[in-house]
Amino acid sequence: MSVGLEHYLVLAAILFSIGLYGALAKRNAIVILMCIEIMLNAVNIAMVAFAHYVNVIAGQVFTIFIMVVAAAEVAVGLALIITIFRNRKTVDAEKYDLMKW
Amino acid sequence: MGQQVAFWILALLCVGAALAVVYVRDIFRVALFMVLCFLAVAGLYVTLNADFLAAAQILVYVGAIGVLIIFGIMLTRESKRGSPTGKLRPAAMLVAFLFMATMIAVIVGSEWYVASEPSSGATTTQIAQSIFDKDGFILAFEIAAALLLAAVIGAVVLTRDKKDK
């Protein structure tokens, strides 16, 4: 059985689910950020697979924009985590309860 | 044939590295496994005839984001506590598993439109034309540039030490 569009989409789904599990279950805020990056990468794989097999270049252009947003998100996210760490001496997401009801 | 072998190797590497990100306790190794996962994704882009994106993936994800995350780990000095899971773990596992099962069922069960000829040839020119041509993505491109500038300024403002003003 030759590798086709479905294989890449299933791979993207598996990768997204792993990232989803990590983002929901982990307590270290930096690990949560890493898992979000893995989810974004999974979406990128699906997008590039569509661009290749349907033969439209727009999928790759969207992937570039996702990369830009991911880079911006990591920069601001890490800045936030480091600022909170300075004030509260922890990166445990369950101890970030300042705005909890 | 070569593309299929490459796909299976890279797919296994990618999923294995992602699982290691979730299961390994040492947070510094977690970051290295994340970088390995990104490298495997770059390889997958090559198998999908996306040469420019593979290069961009290595530059942006492996280079910039990998180094940034490792810097974040160093600066927060919590590596000795590992990467524990919270009390949401069973629920998170259930949600992720259900999501994966649904997605795979839908993907396998659907009839996907596939062009008779998959894309071939260098993509850099095509991407540039798609962005900069008339009716292209030029507005989104400009907004992305403004977003990056705002993110850089925001990161600098957030992390600056307030004392030395």
C-alpha cells in the first residue's frame, strides 16, 4: 500500500492528540508551551500534505503564516512565564491561581 | 519507494519523539526530544515536496524556538522538579484518545479529493508568487510582519527588569 494523503493526515491527528494530552495534563508551564508547539506542527503537516496531494500552493503559504504566529507566540509566552516566575518563584501551572475565582 | 521508506521512518521518529516529550521526566531532555520531533517534521516536509518549508522549519523551529525554549528552562531553574502531570491527567488522556479516535475514523472514512498529479518542482518561486502577486496574500504578509514586531516589543517590555529605570 503506497503512502498517500490519508497517511499524513492520520500522522497529523496522532501528533495533535499527543500534544493535546500534554497541554492538558502537564503542570510545568514550559512543557505546556512545548506541547502547543507540537500541536501547531501537526496542523502544519496536514496543511502541507493537502498542498502536495491537491496540488495548490496556498497550503504552504498558510503554513508559513502559522510558523510566524508560532514564533511570536513562543516569544511572548516565554516572556510571560519568566515574568511570572520572577514574581512567584514557580512555573507550576496549577499554582498560577491569581485570577482564579 | 524511497519516499515511502522515508515517510515511515520519519513518522515513527516524529511520534516517538512526541511521546517522549510527554513521558520523559527530565525537562531538559524533553526540550531535546521536542527539537528531534521538529527535525523529523522537517524531513516529512521534504517527502511532501516542500523544500522551502523544510528549510524554514529547521531555521525557525529547530534553531530559534528550540534555543528559546532551552533558554526558558535554564532561566526558570525548575529542572530538578521534572515535568509532573496534574490532577487532570485521566481526563486529558480520555479527551486526547477520543479526539484521536474520532479524527482517524473520519480521515479513513472520507473520500478525499486528490489531484491526478501531485505537486512537483521547486516551490520557492510558487510561494513567492502566491504571496506577492496581485490578489495574493500580501495583506496577511504585512499583518504577519506587524505581529512579529509587536511580539518582539512585547517580549522585551515583559521581561525587562523594572528596577533599573
